[in-house]
Amino acid sequence: MISLLRWLVKLSCLYFYTLCSYGQHPYELKVTSENDNYCLRLHDGYYTNGLFVTLTYLPTGLNNRIDEASKQIKVTSHYRLGQLIFTPDYISPKLTIDQIDRPFAGYLFLEKGMTFFYKKGHVLKTSVSVGTLGKNSLAQQTQIFIHKTFDLLTTKGWDYQVKNEIGITAQGQYWHKLTSDSWRPAWLDLHAVAELTGGTLFTNASTGFLLQVGLFANESESSLYDVRVSRSTAPLKKNTEVYAFFHPSIEYQFYNATVQGGLLSNQGGAVVGTINRWVYTHSIGIGFSKPRWTFQTVYTYRQREAVRMRKNEQYIGLTAAYRFGK
């Protein structure tokens, strides 16, 4: 009996080792939580919480049409459900209107996107999202739930949040590889990055660069670009990724409805603000990835995006992703 149990344990371990180490998977479910409290600064304000659930998959038809002569090497697609919450720096129950240095605002959205990977290492991501501001974003209810659950400060001031408005946003991001595989060291990579966002709620443009160091796969298989998905039965070329990255950027804001309120709605009763046109941001992150799992931690520093804000922003994002399917 003991021999049989040992044999079953060994067989189970072999099965799970094989499942986790070989072959690839066409679907990935990723959950990201961003919060300023993760910085352990006992501060709760500005971009105070973000939650995103993303399903990435490999569209068979599009990838089957890629041949040897094509400049592309892979295409992925994704759906994302997300919520962002913004508050002033000071959210005490004694809050007064003149202390609202950044408007109370929430944004709830659903996004559909596609990412195109090229043989030269360039990456293009496009997306379209539909979202809502105001009470319909459920930001107030989410913050109340979080604060009650973790026994945090009671928030006052949501009566002054930006008003309800539904909007459409289109976004494009492009990574242009600057380091040639023929001469760069295997542990380093560098891309120029450009991003353009346009819509009824958000319009902005940014540029910067992405520096990656460590043990990582090429762009079409790297967890940094959410592309460890594949229908191939062969093992990944890089079974394990362990890397760090640095992404600074400068952004020009044309419109930001979480600060200024929606274009089409009457903001009577809401406290809105004026945007800073130029905003500098940098992110520093680490990532670890196996065939089925990815974990990332990213620290972000962002300059004041509203004129009245008294401080710059800092927050940390925690990500876990799981790949599945055959």
C-alpha cells in the first residue's frame, strides 16, 4: 500500500512538472492591483486604487495567415475590465471644499485590444474602450468597501465627484527596438516607446524609452508584453524569465476627464480642476515568469497631473497571471 502511494505521488509530481514545464498555452488570465498604500507611506489619495482583470488569447485565424514573408511574427488579442479611483490628497471626515486639490473621480471601463509583434522586435498595441465616469463607475462603493475591510480612514467628499458620463477611448502604443540582436548582450534590451490616446474622456500623447535587463525572452514570447501565450506544443525558448525594467516617459495632456469632468455633462455640484499639460512619469519593475505563471511588481512615480495638487503621486502595482488551455 505504501509503495502504491509513493508511486502515485511520484506520478502526480511528474504530471504537474510536465504540465508546468513543457508545452504552451493559448489563454492568459491576469489580475493587477494598483494602490498608493502599497508604498507603505500611510497615504491614501490622488490615484488611490486601480483594479484590472485581463484575458489575453491567441487568435488562430490571424496567426494562421502569418507566413515566412510577413514582417509580423505573432498577434495576440485581449479583453480588459478595469476600475480607477481618484481622490484628493486629504480625505478626512473633516474635509472642506477648498481642500479638494484633485477631484473625486472614478472610471470603470471595458477594453478590447490587439497586439502585433514584428520580426525586428518592434511591438504595436491598439485598443478601444468604453467607460463611464461619476457614480456609475462605482468608485465610491469600492473605496468604502476597501476602507471598511482594512479598517482605514472613513472617506468624505464623494458628493463632489465628477458627474456621470459615458465615453469612448482609442489608444495606440508602439515599442521600437533600438538594440540589434547581432551585437547587444543577451541580458539587455532597449526600446523607444510612443503612446497616443484619444477620445471623449482622455486625450494625451507621450514618449519615452523602456530599458530591460536580466534573463528574458524575445518580444514575441516575453511576459513583459503579455505574450507568453501560444498554441505550440514545443517548450518556450526561455522557460524562465527573471528581469527588471525602467520606463521613463513625458506626457502632454490635452484632456483628462477625471480632473476636468466630462466634455458633455454639466458639472454643477462637482468640484473639478485644471490639468498640468506636461507630466513626467517613470516606472521601475521586476518580473518573474514560468510557462504557466507570471508575477510582477511595479513602482510608479508621476508628477502632479492637476494644477492644484500639492504633491506628486507614487503607487505600486502587483500583478499575477496564469496561462491555461491547449
